[in-house]
Amino acid sequence: MSFSSPVWLAALALVPVVLALSWLARRRATRYAIRFPAVETLRQAAGVPGSRWRSRVPAALALLALASLALALARPHVRHSVPVNEASLMLVTDVSGSMAATDVNPTRLDAAEQAANHFIDKLPGRVRVGAITFSSSAEAVQGPVSDHQAAREIIDGANPSGATATGDAIDLALQLLHGASSKHPPSAIVLLSDGAANTGADPVGAARQAGKDRIPIYTVALGTSGGTLPNPDPFGPPVSVPPDPQLMTQIAHASNGRAFNAQTADELSSIYGHLGSQLASVTRKSEITVAFALAAIVLLAVAAATSVRREARLP
């Protein structure tokens, strides 16, 4: 919960102050009390209830009303998630030769395909989804559409080969998102790669443009530092293909997105599932001042009613 006018919360300090003054007043009154041995008999004869807590109910309700009124004046807000009915998302997946590495079971590319489909499963039907698979250049492209099966076919049809032109893929994704709708709905890019960009445009520069366009890029660096590929030379050692999480982090931060690292298929699936749920909804703020104001009114009314009922019992 947040408050637009938090200065009014200082009024809550009145509650303990009133309680302290009331306690002091009761202690002062008891110093001059006269003890009557038959006071309980007289109270019952007069029809006055003997429970002390009943006499304190109106005051307690009044204090609660004061606290509720202070909260209302502070103009409280609560955050809640609502489904996204119109949004455009691009899944950008690296299918360069290093994605054939088996350090992520069964291969990096197979794990990426499974996770991407899990991501799509989390999205509402009205969200437009597109996909790009890239290596030295874009291998297959599908702009954002409401038919999610089209994006699945792009992702499932990939084969690992070539270099890694991450910047070119980001530029293409931005072009497709800008052309998806003239209304500028919420948009985002989910980029998965396992290595350093080694050809094409500067990926961090492309990410900065995405940030200016208010299109965050959520990056996933896939693989382990021990990932290898067979050497083309049958007598040579395996070729090391470690991921590049530093580059993925730079891309995410430049676009006001978020970076993730995945070293197993389960981790990758969990990340994509989380992103699918997150991007399927947006956070809204709702003011609930009226609720606290009404609560204060009801509490004051009940306090008045209980006070009148109690006074009506006196002779």
C-alpha cells in the first residue's frame, strides 16, 4: 500500500495519545474512589451491566474511526495485476552453431524451444506474439500476430548453424513491433542467446534504442562455462562455447529490461514461465480512500449507537 498524502499518517499518533490520557484519567479517578461493600448489589438493582469492557466499546470504536479517517486523508493506493488484453511481444532466439552444445540437456536449442512454448502457453489469447530465430542473420521471421501457433512454428523449425548477429535481430524485432499497431500498445522483447555477438550491428546500441522506444528487452543467457562443441579437426580438442551473461546484462539494462541466467533446461523453463506470467499482466494502482472514509463513518455510527444503548440502561 502507498499513499499520495502520507503527511496525514501523522494523525495516527493521536490514537496512542488518547489512550494514554484516558489511562491517566482513570488512575486519577481511582484515588478518590469510595468503596461500598454492596456496590455490586446496587449495580444489579439499577440494571447497569458490570462488565468494564462494554463501557469502553464506544471509545474504542471512536479511536478506530479516527485511525481510519487518518488513512483516508492520506489517500491510500493499492497495486494489483490485471490481464493484458492488447500487447505485442517478440521472442528472439539465437540459433547459431553453439546452440548445438549439450551442456544443457538435451541441447541448448532443444531446451530453448521447449521453454519458448512454455512461455507462449502463459499468454492470454489476445496478446500478439512474434518470433525471430537468428544466427549470422535472421533465419526465420514472424511478426506479432494473435495466432500463437505461427510463432511456435518459427521456434520449433530452427536448426543450429552460423555466427551470432544479436544487434541485427534486436533491430528487426523493433521494426516488427513498431509495425504491429499504430496504437502503440505495451510491447517487449524476450531475447535468448548463449554467446557473444560476433557479427552485425552493436547489440547494446540497439538495446538503447529499444529503451528510448519504451520496449524493454528481457534477456536470458543460456549455457554453462564448460559448454563445448566437437572440433572440426578430428584431432583437435573440443571447442569451448561459454555463454556471455555480461553482454546479456548490458542489453537488458540499456533497454530498462531484466537479465536472467540459465544453466539447465529446468531453470530456463522456470524463467520463461515466470516471464510469460509477468508479461501477461500489468500492474495498476487503485485509490481506496473511499473505503477508509466509509469505514470511519460506520465506526462512528456504531460507537454512537453503543453509547446511546449503554446510557439508556442508567436509572
